[in-house]
Amino acid sequence: MSIRIFGAAVAVLLSCAQALWAGPLQDDLKARRARVMERLTPQSLAIVWSAPTRVYSGDVDYEYRQDSNLLYLAGVTQPDTILVLMPGNKTQREILFVSEPNPRREHWNGHILTKAEATAESGIANVYYTGQFESFLTAMFGQSSFGSPRLAETQEYATFFAAVAAGKASLALPLGAPPPPSAPLTQPFQFANQARERFFNVGVTDTIGILSDLRQVKTPYELQVMEQSGLISSDAHKAGMRTARPGRFEYEVEAAIEHTYLSRGAMSWGYPSIVGSGPNATTLHYNASSRKMEDGDLLLVDAAGNFQGYTVDITRTYPVNGRYSAPQRALYEIVLEAQLAAIDQVRPGRSFMAAHDAAVRAVTRGLIKVGILKGPLESDLREGRYKPYFMHKTGHWLGLDVHDVGDYRIDGESRLLEAGMVFTIEPGLYVAPDDKTVPAKWRGIGIRTEDDIVITADGHRILTDALVRDADEIEAFMAG
Ligand SMILES: [Mn+2]
């Protein structure tokens, strides 16, 4: 008897524990949602949808990737999930809709979160099934309560209902830029149109700006995840360096890199690996990885894993035989100097473009030094003569997406850096194999070096510092 009572007590405790959320991630998710709601009017009903599943072929889907905004706010990685935020509500300002349990489907495709599990993952107490979403909306715009009868008694939704009655309700949707006139509408645009046909006097506002602003400045929790992501991807690059040698194929290096992601708990790559040897190193987004590497080749590897939804972005360029040739090393030193000059510009209050400007100046100076450009420096800079060899920008924001959200300019001015922003510094030099304007020794050399920087209160930290970077270090690592 006492054992049964004890057992029951344990069961009650366990179910309480399951209904609660006590993790640092859930606290952070809650704070992120609160910051979104601070920027919405109390008359708003904000919706964020999960990403659709996508067919790979036949009845097989691609690996599922959650919508970054939903992941950012709810932390739930399964499809058919909808987040609703109603900042004007009395107590239930966050509402989550998740798939209904389906034993048959789960038998084939794996577990679907129960409501209690969805609460534990997201920190959202109010969870309904996705099948109830339409009736929820109909109720909200019909000014009738939804959920437990208690919510009607306490007038949970009174602020939103008053807004609907006054024609001041606002649907806050992640719209972003409209698709071109003849392109299909994205789900939020489609939804906005349907809502306006059914519920009159409803305004629609775009939440993409709010979400992008918030995502641009990482929380301490996000930075911890990115730090871990940086360590895994640095180790992956080291595994690639150990694998590269003349006679092996690019895909063998790719396999060593991606093996490291999975064996270290990363879900997959953060973006498709670029493993380009010899002339392929001059193709910016080469992804065939099919060439046999030869003695004397450089290998350009741009790769990083997706760890808990976050990716870093790392590039290294190294000799497959372990030794840079003299021309390879000369250009490598230029790229590295450009990277260091750019990193030196990174601190709070400095403009985002300062790093690029410093890299361009260093690249131009280096190209003059080796005779590829003729100088003088200021005229080569003014005419942009580096551009045939360095044709991309020096960096981009980084986070849930490899080219993460966030403004680069505000009111026409380059964005000033703030603590918590994360971005790449990745100068490169690419001499086309058929470039007859330069001596033959330079042709077909492609080099990029890329590291990831966090802005701190008083400067910066390099997230990807665990990986060898300068030419001597790389040669020593490959010899070891
Ligand atoms: Mn990059």
C-alpha cells in the first residue's frame, strides 16, 4: 500500500516536473518572446509558422529543417507547429499549436511531442493541437473565448476583442519583402490575404524587422551554443586536413569533415560543404567534391556543422601535399594579412564596413607588392582594381542561418557594431586558371580564410580560434 502511495506521489511529481520548464534554453526562449511582445501593440496577434516539409524524391522527404524564426522563439524542431503571441492577453500571452499524437504515424516516423513535452521544450504552458488553430482564429476574430471555460470568466482575451470591435486589431506576420508579382505567394502573404477576406477591419503588420533585429544580437545562451558549434567545426576542419593528400578525392575530405559533425552531436552541415582543390578553389561555391587531388594543389575547404540549429562558417586553404609553393604562400600571406587587418577593426561602435575597407586596402597593397597590380595604392583602390581577384564582401552576419538576418546599413549608413553581434571575416584571392593578364605562376590559385567573430563589450572574440590559421601553423599541423 505504502509503495503504491509512494509510486503515485512519484508519478505526480514527475508529471509536474514534465509540465514545468527549468532549463536555461527555456528561460532564454521566454525572454526572446517577451522582447518580441515588447515591440508589438497590445492589439496584436502574432503568428510564426514552422517550415514545411520538402520532398526529396517520391515518398522521401529532405531532412527537416525548422524555420529559423520559429526555432528562435519556440525551440521546437518538428513540423506542423504554430506559435501565437498575444501581448494584450491577461495571462496566456504565448500559445503553441503542435501536431496531435498519432500512434500509427509515430510507429513509422518517430515520436511526436506530447503537449507536456512541447511545454518542456518551449517553456510555453498553453499548448493546443494544430488542428484547433482555425477554430482558435475564428474565435478570436469572432470575439468569443477559446480554451478552458475559466478563460471566458476571466476575460482573458478582452484587449484583443475590444481591438477587433474597434477595427484596430492587428495580425503581426513574418512577411518580409513581397515576392515578385508573378511568383507564388509565401505562406504568410497567402494567410494575410485570406484573413483580410474573412475578418474585416484587420490590419496586417510585418514582424520580420523585429525578429531580424533581435536575432542579430545574440544572447549569452546563443553564444554558448555558437562557441560549441565553433569547436566542433574546427575539429572537423582538422579531420579534413589529416585526410587530404595527393591521390585522394575531394569527397574523402568532405566525408572526414561531416563524420566529425555527426559524431560530435551536430545534426548535419550548416550549409553544403565546399571542398575545392586546384582550379576548383577558384569557384566560389563549388560543391561537386569529385576531383582527385594532385601534388601541388591547394585545397579550399569552406564548411561548418549545424549544432542545435546554429552554424559557424569556416574556410581554410591548404596544400594537399602539406607544403605551400612559393606563389601559393605569397598569396596566402596577403589574404591572412587582409584578415588580420579586418579583425583589427572589429569592436563596438565601429562600422561593419570598416573591416571590409581594411581588407580591401591590405589585399590591394599585397597585390602591388607581388606585381599583380601596378600601383600606386590609392589609384588602384579608387579604381577597384582588386575586384577581379577579390569579388565578394569580407563578411556577413552569422547565427541560425549561415547568411544570418540583420541590417548591414541603417538609413544608408553602415551598421555600427554592438556587443553580441556575430559575423564572418573572410577575405579571399582568386586568380582564374585562364587569366592571361598575370604571369602563369599565379593562375588557378584560389585562397580564402574565414573566421567568425563575436563583438564583446570591449572588443571581440574569435569563435573559431581553435583552428590553425597561418601558413607555418598549417604546415606544422599537416606534418604532424
Ligand atoms: Mn561565409
